[in-house]
Amino acid sequence: MARQNKKEVVAEYLEIAEEEILKRWHEPTIQDMLRHLIEKGIVDPKRLRNYMIIYDFDCLLKFNEGNRTHTFMDLSIKYDISERQVQSVVYKERKKEMTTMNITF
């Protein structure tokens, strides 16, 4: 899998995003920044859902004492998607969170 962004492009984007966010809010919070990115179409709401599924998976796995089947069932109910979709998110999307998969250094 090829990395999609050079670090220079990421740095330039961060400067632009910071400028836009500071124009909109004097002292932005994390929620303000995420809201801005979602509203601009930069962050896909589905990616946020996938992030939350992965986060919840790790938390629920501890609660369910390591039982993956129950964890997948619990998440499919919470997010109103199939167990197979939850599995796909957990196994295929988790690696996308790694910086080395997204930015060329």
C-alpha cells in the first residue's frame, strides 16, 4: 500500500487548517477543530464512525473478557451494522490509523 501524502503537503495543510480554524474560533477546542474538518468535507463521517468502532472494540474486548464474538455482536447492535461489517472495520481499517501508512517521511 502506497503512502498518500508527502510530509511537506501535510505541513502546508496543517498551516491552512490552523489559519481557518483560528479565524472561526478564537480559542478552538478539539471538538471545534473536528467539527470544522467534518463540515469542510475533509474528514469523512464514516471514518469517524470507524475510529469509534475500533476504539469501542478495544474497550469492549476487555469488558467481554476477550470474547471477540460477543464484542462483534455488541458493536453491530450499537452501530446498527452487521457483525461482518464490524469485523471488516476492525481488521482492515485499524492499520490506516498508523502514521507510516499515511505520510511519506
